[in-house]
Amino acid sequence: MRSLRGLLALLIPVADGDERVALARFDARLQRVCKSLSGVRDAHVVVLTAASLSGKNVPKRWPALQARLGDQRELMTRRALEANPGFAARRQAIAEIRAALPALPWGRLDTDDVRRGLKHSWRRAKRAERHARHSAIARDRHRYRRRLRRLLLQAEVLERALDTAPKTVRAVAELPGRHKYKQQASRLGRLQDAQMLRRAARRIEPAHSDKTILAVLNDAVRSARRDLGKIG
């Protein structure tokens, strides 16, 4: 869904008034679907992050924490499915958007438009980076990560779409410094995941009253901060 939102954003400059209204409506609908699943997604990420920290040096009660986090994930998933069996409404929303995609002005999108779109995403990511470097607020780092991911997704989707095109056309999807951006997005994600795990674990037993578990959680956040270098 993030890839689709990023791709639709490239169409805005070539869309007419009605088409821009449709694009805004599609984007808002996709955003709502993503947001409606954020709780379940975050609960799953917390479980995966806890598993990534498990090993010989974790406290004895770490498996109990993992079990509690797993129970929370299952509870959130069950509640989401009870409210929307099979995620039918979300699936319907995505199906309707997919059905409308062929009518959008893809034919008006040329290589110059794509370059301008990627450059616009790059500028937004750089602005967010500058802001994040001078901010201690997690929300600013998250914004930087979102914009980096959109830029990377746009380049990757275009690269796949142009796979059989001539080399001169494929070059439009090239993103100088992509490896560096991927690394930074990964580091930002690692910090976000470690912070999310710490917040979730602090509210429940056994972490709430176990100093050794809290120490592991704090160490994970500190390690992720160090990896970010100047950011964080």
C-alpha cells in the first residue's frame, strides 16, 4: 500500500482537476487502511523485535515477556478480525482502488515527470533529515523515515516497471546514494522498533518489575541510537 501511495503521488503533476480529486481520495483511503492496521502491525513488530534480542545473554524471564507480547498480538488480531471479519472492508477498499487504476493518466507521465517526482520526494526527505538532526522528538525521526521509505519505494517500483524498457528510459529510476538511504532507513527503523518494544514491555509483567529486562530494553535503544550517528 505504501508503494501504491508513492506511485500515485507521481501522477499529481500530470493530473487534471477531477483526476487530482480522485488521486487525493484514493490516497486518503489507502492511508486509512494502513492506519486501521497499525495496531496489529505494531504488536507484530514488537514480538519480532523481542525475538531478535533473545539469546544466551538475556534474562531468565525474557521468554515469559515474549509469551506475554505474543498473547497481546493475538488478542489485538482477534479483536480486529471480530470488528471486520476477514478484513473484508479493507480488502474491498483496495480492490476498488485497483479497479480504478487503469483509468488514471499514466499515459501522460513521461521521463521528465518521473525525474521531477523523484526529485520532489528527495527534497522532502532531505528537509526531514535536516529537521531530525536538530530534534530530540521521535516524531521527527519517524517523519524522516517515512519520507525516505517513500523515496526508495518510488524508485524501486519504477525500476521494476521499466525492467524491459531501453537503458536510457530505465535510467530515470536511478537514485544516487540509494544504498546509503536504505541503510539510514533501516537504522531509523531499528530505533523505532526498539523504542516501541520498550514502551510495550514496560507496561506489563515481567518487564515492569524486572530490572534486568529493563536494562536489556534500554541497551537496545542506546545501541540503535549509536548506529544512527548524529541523528537521534
